[in-house]
Amino acid sequence: MTDILTPTQRSQRMSLIRGKNTRLERRVRTLIHSMGFRYRLHRYDLPGKPDLVFARQKKVIFVHGCFFHRHKGCSLARLPKSRTEYWIPKLEGNAKRDARNAAVLKSLGWQIMLVWECQIKNEHVLGLRVQKFLSF
Ligand SMILES: [Zn+2]
């Protein structure tokens, strides 16, 4: 099966997805801020450039889109039917890079929480998880 999108359409689609991740991140940030926690964004000196950094607690939160970061068992992470020779190595590469970054962060003494795209719609549950993660 061939790709139904032209390269231009494909890159438009990709930038839409990037924009979507920014929106997801913003929702998580708004929630966490409203809970009274303060953080820094995108520390470039840390592996994987964590989305939210709580330096005093030495904790970081990553907000991950389910598709690009290969959320295991998640319906949003289903592989496209076309151009699998392109997508599989790319997505596997993302997942490997995430795992490597997480391992380095842990070795430096950071604690990590992942927030997946599909978990954001339930703000109550997410809020409880964040509270628990940042309180201990
Ligand atoms: Zn998911």
C-alpha cells in the first residue's frame, strides 16, 4: 500500500501533531500550576529536555504524545498502515531514545513521571497522580 499523502501534506500533518503536543503540554502545565506547584520548562541541559522540571524536588515530568512515543497497548499509538518502513524505525527510535534519556536522568538522581496524551482528559485522576508524585 502506498502513502496517500504527498510529502507536503505529510509535513503539514506532522506540524499539526507537534502543535497538538504543545497543547497537551499546556493543559498539563495549567493543571499543575493551578495546584500550586512551580516548575521550570524545557531544561536543555537535562537529557530528553523534560517538559516540566521541579529542581528542588529533583523531579521531572514528560508529556508524551501516544503515537510518537509508542504508548504500549494504547489505541492512539496504532501504527499507520502505509510507509511502515519509514514509521517503524522512526517510532522505535523515539521509544529507545526516551528509555535512554530516562536511564541517564535516573542515574543522575532525578525521579520521572510520564504523562501520556490519553491520560490528560481525566484531569481529576491526573491531578491525584501529580500530587502524589510531587509530594514525596
Ligand atoms: Zn496512550
